Amino acid sequence: MKRVVHSMEPVGRTGGRVYLRMLHEVMADDVEWRTISDHKRTYRIRRWRKLRHLARVAPTVRALNDATGTFVWDDLSLLLFTPEMRARTVFLLHHYEPLQHDSAPVEAMLWERLFRVLPQCAAVVCVAPYWADFLQARGVHNVRVIYNAFDMTEVERARGFDRTECRAEFGLSPDVIGVYTGKAVHWKGTEEVSAALADVPGMRVITSGSNTIGSNGAHYDVERERYLRLLRACDVGIFLPRMREGWSRCAAEALLLGLPCLIRPVAGLGDLAALTGQPTPDLGRLPAQVRERAAARQTEAKTAYEALARFDLNYFGNAWGDLLAQVA
């Protein structure tokens, strides 16, 4: 008989939502997932959207008070849970970044309250050691690190794409270095990289995702298959965020597909850079660094790949399966 687990609906394209969606898929044979709508992702206007979401979701959360099963929660609406509900909850913290607060100044106070109630949860999961340390410094000690995981069958298939074909598909001639910088969204550092490489011949900055910054460069908002072909076409990855990320899936997937990277060691990205041996970008000599990294493609790809390949779906399913069994 499947165990019942309640969660937010895993809808969205952020790293946290990809993580939750992968969890649903990996545990589908053992878990009956029961979800509630994530209203904050339906609002076009970001201002106050988390407060509007909490107001709308409150009756649904209250109705779950008598529900059987456990909870995997990654939302501020944990504040609406009773202590008894929290005792049956695994809270998932992908990252905490005040730069992203769309309901300031109230949102900051809600997060501080959240950190105070997290010790009431059965466990708290985060995706990098940095965030485990962050939580423990705030008195949350029942923390586990379960990293982002990757479908290695998909990765191996993508690694087999013909690079010449992929480069032609995205207009990259043999004498151009394709520099992938991740999603074209706020606080990811795309503007800094573009400015540093703007007048450098033979380099093209490439971004993906929803383009909330209005980038005029080579941007591709494409489905999963073409995104993997885009990564395969590029030569170097640069990840230069100002925000404290969890464990950037874009950066990890770039490394898995053979791109040597330059990674600013901020929060979870620092853990990823250390694990895979990627150096820090220096804006003062970025063009030279890009050329050096492009030349290192073949010699370094194997080390980074092997460091990340162990975080496959078996690892992910076993880690979460053991945890959910303990909580139940």
C-alpha cells in the first residue's frame, strides 16, 4: 500500500520546482501524492503575490489538519500548519534569498518566523552543505542534505549529440566560443558577463529561460530537448550570481554535458564549484579565462562528470525513500 504524502503542486521552472517534480516522479511507485495549488505562481504582478497566495491557500491548509499521511512542504504556508502537522512534515529549503522577496517588508518577517518553527518539523532537507550550515546556525538541527539529482540516461543521450550539428543549429561557427551563462533572470550575473565580453571577438554569450531581464543577446527559451542541444553546442559556462542559490541545476547540467565552467562561489554554488574543481571568474581578465577554460574542455570534463554522476535517480530515490519511511 502506498504511503500518502501531501505537497504543493510541482508546477514551475525554478530549480526548486524541478527538484520537487523529480521527487514526485521518482517516488511515484511508493507514494500517493496529494497536491494543492501554488497560487503565487499564477499572479502576473509579483508585488504582494506571496501574501495573496497565503490568504488563498489558508482554508485548504486548515482542511489538511485532519488528513492522514505526511507532508513534504517547500512553501511559507508551513506557517499555517499546526504543530501536530509540522511534526509530520519534511520541509524542503532550496535557498533563502531576500533579493527575491516580492512581498517586502512583510516577507522578511514571515521567513524569520519560519526559521523559528522549522525545528518542529520531522526533518528539513536542503540541497547543499552551505544551507545546512545556514539552518543549523539558526537553531534548526534536524537537517539533511539531499542534492539535486540527474537522470543519467538523459545525460548520456545528450552527451552523445553531435556537437557539430548542435553548433550549426544555434549558429555557432567553429571559430566562435559559445559562453553559456544560465537563465536570463535577475541577480544571476548575466549582465556582468555580457558587459565583460561585449567587445571581445570570437565569443558569444548565450542565455536560456524566461528572460526577465530583457536580454538582447543570444537567448533561447526552448523546451528540454533543445535546451540540452544548446548546452552541447556551447564551450564554456560562466555562473556569476549575486543571489545565494541552492545548487544551480543549470551549472551542474552544463558540467555534466562537458562544459568547463567559471563559478562564483556564492552559497550552494560554492559547494558545487569545490566538488567539481571549477575556478572563480575574474571580470578583469574574463576573456583570457574563457579561452583557457575552452582549451581545458577535454582534459577536465571527466573529473567534473564523475563528481556529479553519482547523484543519479537511484541516489535520490534511496535518500528520499529512507527519509519518508522514517517520518512515516
